[in-house]
Amino acid sequence: MNKLINLLEEKGIQLNTEKNEVLSGCSKTTQVIPLIHQRVLSVKGPDTEKFLQGQLTCDVRDVFSRGSSLGAHCNIKGHMLSLFRMIKVDQEQVWLRMSHDIFDSACNNLKKYIVFSKAEAEEVSDTIAGIGVTGPGAQALIENLFDQSPTEDNGILTLSNGVVIRVPGNRYEIWMEQEALAALIDKLPDEVGLGSTDNWLLSEIDTATPDLRKETQEAFIPQMTNFQALDGVSFSKGCYTGQEIVTRLQHRGQLKKPMYLAEVESNTRPLPGQGIDTEEKPNAGQVVLAAPCGENRFRLLAVINKTLAESHELRLSGENKAIELLELPYPLDPDLFTRK
């Protein structure tokens, strides 16, 4: 992401040492946030749709029709090796954008299966970069930049040099060639500010959109992160790696650990994979993702045993402050929690 990183540094934007997080924040309500914590894998070729349909949890045919979707690649036991947003570029190419710290292992796992397909997978993060757009003026900004905007979640607007995606929460992602993206950022109107990576993560948490980190790879079956409520998993598309386990849980099993939205007071940021305890039982759950939402306060997504979450006081492992559960922004099917 050299062009984008160079532009941010020229603007005096503070980055972390690895240059994969924006540390500087802003007070403006409408923000453009460089998504430098993500990397992009391109899968391209005549067999792209067929290959990915046989590997991923989402319905790739639907992605090719609608434009974008969350998705996951599972191991044979149905646990997620990677979690990403799939973005259709054209009829033979998609981009998979995912967290930088799982990227290498996620790519290696996917490439194991591509050798017999007429498709190739390669990283394009050196040429393609992304920004997130959030806040009350997000849609107006998109329409100002591109004359129109996607009208529904997971819908896209295809550009000559990239793609605009509408994501939950009336937010947008723009992925395009770095030079064009840098030029776009350089000409933002005064009422729009450059936000931090934490601001984007908080917006993801507010929409209860999960993500994987190295510490949580292979920790969750898709339904444990509410993936079925976000159209990230299809139960009618046919076989894919781990499909038997995932489908059995949906139709014949009982989900005991869903994902919750919560807040906690803490002197330190909750980390992905960190345990959640009750007084009676340790390891009642674990953190998926967390971001600051105030002084010494953090909002988080966490997979927690449902019975314990709804009848006991929850605490982060090693902490004294109680975790407060919040209402999810979408419903969960109650049948998923009943024994079939």
C-alpha cells in the first residue's frame, strides 16, 4: 500500500510501527477510514465461481449476481480458517479482503484446493487498497463522488478502477487502484475527516459484524459468530469444505454459543481470544473483537455460552468489572437454540 501509506504520512496521519493501523482520529461525524488493516486476495480465472462455490460458506452464485457478501473458509470440522468480504470485480474475478494477520495462512489454506481449477489466487494489496466511509453523510459523499450509490447492503457499484460496496450500518467500502484512491482521499470535502482504524472497528462491532484474528482461527463454527444472520453462510448451495458439520448444526443440532454485543469497563483493551468467565465457570466464552468506545470503556463482540450469558454475571478473565450485554442489531432465529 505504498501510495496510500505515503499519502497518509504526508498528511501527518499517525500510523503504528507496522503501518497497518491508523492511530490518528478525528472529531468529524462523517469519516473516511483507510482500511490498511486489511489485505486483498484476487481469485481470477474461468473457474473462479465454480472453485469458490465448492470451498466457501457463502453462495458464490449469489455474490456474482448481487455483488458482495461476507464468507468464510472452514476446515473439515466446520471451524473457520478465514473470514472475509468477497467482492465481485467481473465475471471471472473476485477480491477477498481480510485481516492482515490471518492473510498468509488463509491464502495457503485456500490455495491447497485451487491447483486443479482454471483459476489463480494472488495477493493484490500492492496495487489495490480500500477505505471505509461511515457517518451521517456517508451516502451523500458516495453520491457526490460517483453520482450514485448501491441501494442495498452487499450491493455494489462497479467502477472502471474499482468497486464501491454498501455494508451494514449505512456504511460503504471503496476498493480501487491505489493511485486513484490516493487522489480521491486528497480531494475530500472539508466536512469529511480521516478516521482511525479503531473507529472503523467500532462501526463493525456496532453492526455485530464478526472478524477473525490469528488468536481465533479455527475457534468458531460460522453460526457461533451469527454468520447465518448476516448471509455469510448458505444452507442450500450444496457441498463445500466443512458443510456437513455446519448444516447439521443448523437443521439437526442446537447452538449453545452464539455471538453477543457487549460493553465493559477496563484499563486494557480486551484482546481477540481472551476468555470470558463467570464466578461459577471459567471459559464461558471468548472475545471476537473489541474497540474503545469511551474512556476506559470498550465495546466488544464475544462468543459466549447462552445459558451462562443470560443467567450469570460475566467478566473478562483476570478483570473485576462486569460485562454488560447489549441488544444485537439483528434478530437470531430462536429455533437454532432448541434441541431438534
